[in-house]
Amino acid sequence: MAHTPRKRFGQNFLIDDQVINQIISTIAPKSDDSIVEIGPGKGALTFPLAEYLNNLNVIEIDRDLISILSSQNNTKITIFNADALEFNFNHFSKKIRIVGNLPYNISSPLLFHLLNYRENIIDMTFMLQKEVVERIVAPPGNKTYGRLSVVIQAFFDTELMFIVPKESFNPQPKIESAILYLKTKSRPLVQDLKPLEEIVKLAFSQRRKTLKNCLKSVLDQSQTNIDLSQRAEMLSLDNFVTLMNDYEKQYRN
């Protein structure tokens, strides 16, 4: 069944068996795992992965691709025709492991959506734009360290597993991809996502300016021990937790 990749869905299909095997090795699936694949496409990863599992749930927005997947009549695979950005991941009765080749245009919004379900997630293995993965795993002081780095690292242990060359896809994208592994922390650095998101967003709103400038509407030096003459990229995760707590105090008092 022929299918023309759709730009609006950011479709680039994985065609490299070696990369597929590497991804499966990274996931290391066990038969009774509750795995959810986002964006299975034509099933390049789906069908090899299903061989290791009792069942596999997949979320696909493109009905034409669902026809291709359904035509295989694989009884292990349950297909949800849905937009992953709006999907309720608490639908599943046991803790889940999420995998997927994520379209570049929804990768960051989807990660923030999945953060809302973190207590129901064991780990996540994603193929993403290499630059996005580098931003997520970046340490403090790195030029790519930013909002995404801080918020994701507060709740997940992050690792760039390996680079995926452009030639591994059809159509071939203009950029390299990478495999990102996220393991949910047993003890997240903060309990509440919202205040962390708020302070981090403000802190990185003007990267070239100091925290004093970026946070002047919500916090001044007399209200925190964090040196506000620094730029946001110099703060550690623990520094951001302190900053968030100081920010919250102003609104509790």
C-alpha cells in the first residue's frame, strides 16, 4: 500500500534496519512491558518491537497509515487513531514505557504534554532532531542549556544514546537525528511542574541579559540567595529549584 509522506505531520520514515535494531536494544523490551509507541508510521519499528511483547499500543494521527498498519492483522497491536498532543496517557492501567520517532514540529510540545503523566511513565525512548536532544541533555554553562534542559532534567535522567544519519530515512530530512533516553526519576527535584516552568521561562526569556533583568517583575536580590547578576545558563538544577522556591514564597506571603 503506497503512502506519500505528509509535510503537515512531519513524516520521515525510518528505513534502516541497523538503526531499528539499535533502538530495540536501547529499549530492551520485556514481554509483559506496557509499551506505547507514538507515531508508528508504516510500522518500521512497530512490527519488530511487537515480536518481543505480549501486546503493543500505538498512537497514530494519519488514517492512511492506520490502514497500512491494520492490513498486517497483527493481533498484538492495538491502534489508537489520535493526536498524541491531546491523548490521555493515564488511559493505560499499568505504568507505561513510551517510544517513538517524533515529528520535529511537535517534539517540544509533546515532551511538555508527557510531563503531565510522568508518574505513570517508567521511561521514554525517542528519536528526535539531534539539536533538540543536545538541548535536553545539556549541562549548565553550555550554550544549548535552556528551558527544555532544566524542566526535563528536573523529572528525568537524560542520555543521548546515538546519532541517526539522514540516510536512515525516507524522505531524507535536512538534519541529523538522535536517540534520546529519558528515565523517570524516583525522586524528582520538584513536585509541582507549574512554578518551575514559570520561573524557568522567565529566566531564559532574554538569554543575553542577567537574571536581575529577566526576573525583575517577580523577584529581586533581597528575596533570594541566588546571585541574580548571572545569566540563566550558569545556574545548576539545584539553583533553579532554590529560585523556584523563593519565587513561590513571594506569592504565598
